[in-house]
Amino acid sequence: MYNEAEGIIACLGVSDLVIVRTDNITFVAHKTEVDRVKEILAELGKDEDKKKYL
């Protein structure tokens, strides 16, 4: 778990997750799916309103 922003990330009953929190984005994925983050970034990049979060 990684938290760049202020605040707390609290999780119960989960395992094998990657959790990353920045100022504007919280990313949660099973550790076996992390390599697919490029797919999410590509989709966000298509939307002008969401590009600011990349």
C-alpha cells in the first residue's frame, strides 16, 4: 500500500492487492493485474476531462 496524499487508507479482509493513493487518484488492483495499468492510462488519456489526472 502506498499513500502519497494526506489521509488514511484502511482495508479489511483483503489480500494480494496493490493500493496506490495520490492527490487525485486511488488505484486498487489485484497484484496479478498490475501490469494492465497501461490499459487504464490509455482509456483515461482518451477523455480530455480526465487527462488532467494523468
